[in-house]
Amino acid sequence: MKIGDRVRVKTSLVIYHHPKHRNAAFDLQNHEGEVIDWASTYNWKGEEVTISANFPVVVKFSEISKRFKVHLREDELEVIEGE
């Protein structure tokens, strides 16, 4: 999995920060998005610092909102091939 890959959420994953369902449970299972970043480094005072994020994959779900992003684990996602 790399930046730019299309991915699908393969497990039941309930979130509470969906823009149209604020503070209500929303399941992301089977929703598709794009990997836009890895939260494995952090720019601290101009210096790249390696970090160990619990949810390192940053996925943007354009179908939900232009700016809606979620941090996920690799095992919660599957890469969509051939689209």
C-alpha cells in the first residue's frame, strides 16, 4: 500500500466525526477512498522525526466530503486493483 492507492474499508469501522452525521455512529465498511499520507514522520521545528502512530494510514474519502480524512490501520483496508 502506497500514497495514491485506491482503498476500501474491509472491516466494520464505526466513526463519530462524519460531516453529515456528527456525534452519531457511522460505519465506514465498504467505503472507498485514497491514501494521501502516512503518519510515520513528523516535522518538528524543521526536523523530520520518526513516530509510531497507532493509525498510520491517512485516507481521504472524497465521496463523503472534499476534506474528510480518517487515520486507519493497514489491516482495516484493502487495495482496489485495476480501477
